[in-house]
Amino acid sequence: RKFTFATTAALMASVWGGAALAQETREFEVSLPLGPESHQAVGVLKFGEELERLSEGRLTIRPQYDNALGAEREVVEGMSFGLIDMGITSTGPMGGFVNDFMLFDLPYIFTTADAAYAFLDSEHGTALADKLEAETNVKILGWMENGFRHNTNNVRALNTPEDLAGIRHRTQESRVQVDTWTALGANASPMAWTEVFTALQQGVMDSQENPVPTIYDVKFYEVQEYLNLTQHVYSPAPLMMGADLFNSLSEADQTIVLEAAAIATPVQREASQQMEQDLVAELETLGMTVTRPDLAPFKERVQPVIAQWKDTVGAELVDAALATAP
Ligand code: MLT
């Protein structure tokens, strides 16, 4: 791949001089935690389509599905060091890089998707992206989404937090999430995404939480009986690129990359919302028992977790997010 890039660039530079750099051809590898039919893939594929159209075929992508390039934390590190071009990930592991990102682990902060979009598309989303780039050398191109997360388990339906007693629950690699599920009454422990299906299958874990499109994409209905619509967290899925790679592109190509992401982001969000709506019934058909618990007791139980983490995450940021509630 490097050979192609270098030789194409050198050839063009020799033919047209320096200005020819704007005419580079380039294929970006993009890591996804989910498969080609997922809501993440809708966004990545739309980005690729727009990239190709806007660059008249010079810039293309090669998606790498189901964490083929590594687990999410490794992919962020890979982009940071210039070993991986691009990736879409959940924000769960990102609080390990920048404390502010633990905002998206705090429970019941965003109450509607529109409130989350308004927040992410405001100066707050820009400031979070700038901080990530300054501290990790990874650039956010667009705030795509994973969506609201819900519990699944194979022990019992959750009508109240008390129903979590004794349940071994997998969290993402986030201390806030461990504290949240401990406060709710579960036996919580963190685990990388790549290990979760097998852990549920083998009974090492009883329970996990993810958005409905994710639960469907990875076939959790094969290893989980109950879908409990706890809606405890809104989870973005930023589309990202190594900052050195982005900065190595010509200005014209940087604009194309950003424009392609700006077009693809609302398309991905809309598809994700549609899938969330359609797939609950589908999961029920596939055998899951769906429960819509009263969320009030869940929210009440986790208030101390918000209070405990607020200063670490950033009090102003947390208050700004809470203020989005309609
Ligand atoms: C996780 O639970 O680790 C993530 O939500 C997986 C993903 O990014 O789809």
C-alpha cells in the first residue's frame, strides 16, 4: 500500500511538479468493531462513497470489519502512532485517553438522540475533538453514533435495579461504567469487546449492554435471553483518522475528507435510529424477551456515580450535557 502511494506521488510530482501532490491516489483502511450490515458500516460506506465521488476516484477506503485490525483501544492507539489509517469506535475505551470522554459513560445524561446531536454538533463536540487530537494525535472527522445502550442478560428480566443482584455483567473498559453497574447492584467487570460474545456463550459473563443495532449485528440473541430497554447511556461512534495522516494530505484533500464525513454523519445517524426502531421487534421474533422497565429507580441509584465522577470528567461539560434535557 505504501509502495503504491509513494510511487504514485513520486510519478505525479515528476510529471506536474509540486502542485501534483493534490492529485495523490490513496486507499485508507478503516477499522470497524461491527460487520458490513451494521449501523457503523452504513456511515463508513457512505463516507467512502462520498470520498470517491468528491476526489473523482483518487481517494478510496478499505473497510476492515469485526475488529480485524484489533480491539477498539488498540485501534485508537494504532491511529495515534500512524499504524492504522482510520477507524470508527464506541467512546467506551476513550475515557482512558482523555477524561472528558467519560462524559459518554455517565448514566442518564442525554435523554434523547436529538439532544445528543445538538450537543455533539455544538462547540462542545468541537472542543472534545480538539482535546482528543491534542492529547492523542487522533482526529475526529464526524460524530456518528452507536446509539442508546440497553442491557441484555440470560438470567432474568430487569424490572428494577434489584433484579441485577448476583448477575455477572460485562462493562466496557471504563471505570465509570464499572461504578455505574456496581451501583445498580450487578457484579461488574470490564472486558474488551472482542471477548464478549465468547464470554456470554461460555457463561463467564451473564450480561452486557449495547445499542439495539449492535445486539442484532453480533447475534447476541443466540446467547442472551432478555433484552431490557434500560437506555442508560447515549454512545457516540466517532469516525476518526490519524492526525499525521490527515495533515500529510494536501489542503484540497483534507477538505474532501471532512466534507465526505460531514455528508455521511447524518445519513449514519438516521439509519441507526431507524434500525433501533425496527430491530427491537426483530429481536423479539428471534426469541428475546423484551422488557421496558420504569427508568426512575435506575436513574436514582446512579446519581452518586455522577456526583463522584463529575469533577474528573469536567463539571462544566457535565452541566452543559445535562442542560440538553428537554
Ligand atoms: C462495546 O460494547 O465494546 C462497543 O459498543 C462495541 C462497538 O463499538 O460496537
